[in-house]
Amino acid sequence: MSNHAHNEDTLSYSGAELNIGFANGSAEDDASSLSSNQPALTASAGIQESCLLRYFIEEVSPWFDHCDDRRHFQLVVPCRAQHCPTLRYAIFAVSARHLCRLPQYKTRRGILYGGQLLPHLQTSSAVEYMLKCIPGLAEFPNIQDPTHQENIMAAAVILRQYEEMEEETGEGRGRIEAEDYDDERVNFLAVTQRIIDSMIASPLDHSLATAAYWIVIRQEIYYALTRETVPHLRFDSDRWRNASIANNMIMFVGKVAQWRWGQKRPDEWTRLKQDEQKLVQESLGEMEPILELKADRAKGQIFPTVWYSFDVQATAVQHFQLAQMILTAENPQLEKANRAAHRKAEAQVRSIVLNLCGIALNHLRVQPCLVNAVIAITLYGDYFTDHEEREALLGIINRTRDLHVWQMKKPYQTLLRRWEAADSAEI
């Protein structure tokens, strides 16, 4: 075998093997630094947990890796999980939550995945796996080994996505069970938030930790945009001097969110507009689409066609356009502007929302793109009065729910409520 051949780590569960190849000189360096103090997964783990691991590798990891060309959560994390129970249970929790919500895997006899029947996989299974993570997460402040620190950081990041999916409380639980779960959930959130805060304040200079750090940044921004609140971020230019173009654009929407749900000082808006122009001049040229077609309303098209060469480009541009949308809609100069200026700004916002949806529909393999489109719809969907456009926006929300098991009840209700308020407003 040549020096250019790939090394492989084989995960064996109940007779099934999952071969994970690592390219030399990249993520395999992290995968090789596994702690030997923890018991590894064995064949006795069972078919159910084999399926949950495989589902994470194939279906869930792209949520984390779409801005990471080294694919740490697909290649490194599953190997680390062999020796870290907390990371392992985090993987099982988020995979169980996904599988139990997707109708295509449901049968009368139970969940069917990869030709394997999983009769014991229930809605409560995800909660049980999540609760098993708490002791390991709580030990994080006392951990000295950098590899183990990274493992717990990765577990916290994975569980953060689990928490995003838990937006609708009480699913499948009775009152007493829900009360008990809520108590544990408070503990879980407090523990994971301490780890997240530590990652932001003092990031480790290790490959997996760096990947997890940038995922945390995206998650914090997601929380800010969906809850319309200030993100808990520290924008240290020294730390981000070597950030990629995509991460700079993601960072930019974080700064805009801090302004939007912070003090909204006019001078800060001006500075952000200058930052926007700088990004346009220095970076946006590397994010040009390979195809861009306006929607043909005569053919019933609502959203434009936008194709990018790489997944990371779609993600980066969406975040940048989210920032542009907010700055346009919340322009402090509009307070004293005439009606024509307001109409122009509203048209620009609608155009950005439709473009974000077009990017999402043309990059369905980039799973978070639809979620970004839903964020735009939730924030400024009330700018739309056209019936066909409104129906198309609702279709985006429904598609996101069906494809990605994200609970869309709140965005759906928020949008309908804002439309009702807009339609009933006196002129």
C-alpha cells in the first residue's frame, strides 16, 4: 500500500462494520489520539445503537460539517465516541430524536432503518440517552486531558442541536413525566451552557476543538435569530484573524444580531454598513453563483434559481444576506424617510427573503440552508402581501419540517399571526 493510501478505523457493532477512512494529513491525526481509559464500544452494543451511529455519520454529521472541509463530525467524532461514553450517548440522543420523528422510518412494528427493525427505539429513548450525558458533561471543569476536553466539547455541541430539535416541549410525555424531564432539562441546559461559554472564552487550539468552536458560533447566532435576542458572543478580531471567508460572513451576521437586539445605535449601524461593503469588495467575489436566474412569475415561479459550486458558499452567502436583510429592514434612517424610501426598503427585504429561499431549494443537500430560509421568513415574512408568495413561504416552512424533523409550529404560528396583524391594520 502506498504512502498515499487512506488509513481506516473500523467500528464493529453486532457483527456490522462501519469503515471510516481518513485522508492522511487531516482528520486522522485527531482520530488517533483516543483515550484508552474509557471502555470502547463492542458488538454487545446492539443493533439499535449501531443504527444510531450509522445514522449520525450519514445523516446528522452534515449539519455540523457543512463549513468544515475536514468533516470532523463525520470522520473524527465517531471514532472518539468509541472511547468516550458521553460523546457516544450524545450521538445516540440526537440520532434517536431524528429517527423517531421521520415518518419514512415508522412502521407498525417500530422504527425500520437500514433494513433493521428497532422495536425498542421510542420517543423517550432520545431523552434517556441525553440524561446519560449529564454526569460526563458536569465533569468538564475538572478535565485536564485536552483530548477528553475536546470529546466533551463535541458532545455539548451535538446536544445543542438536540436542544434545538426539542423546541416543542412535552412531545409524547405525560404531565408527571414532563415535569420530571423539565427539571432534568434545566440541569442539562445549565451544564452544556457552561461548556459552551468556556469554548467561546478560551478556545483550545486543537483541530476538533476549533471545528466545534465555529459550530458553537453558528449555533449562538441561530439562537439569536430564532429567539430575536442578543447572541452571547465575544467578537475578538485577533482570534478570528485567520478565519475563513465563510466564517467571517457568519461572524458578520452575529455582529448585526448584536446590534439589532441590543441598543440599535445609529452610529453602530453605519459602522456595520461599512463592514458590509468591505466584505462585498474583499470576499463576495469568491462566492459568485455558477447559475442565477430570476423567478419567472408567468410560469408560476416564486423563488429564483441560484446554484453555488460548493456547499460552504451557499451557507456563507445565506448568512451574509441575512445580515443585509436585517440592516435594510432596521435602517435607522427610515424613521425620518418618506414613504417611497420605506417601499424601496421593503421591496429589498422581500427580494432577499425570496433569494434565501431560492438558495435553500437549490441546495437541499446543505441541510441548514432551509432553516436559514425559515429564519428569514419568520423575521420579515410580514412584508409579504401577495397570496401566492405567502403560500410559497408557508411551503418552505412545511418542507423544512418534513425533510429535517425540525419542529416548525412556532415559526408557522408566528408568521400567520403577523400576517393577520398586517391584514387587519388600519390604513
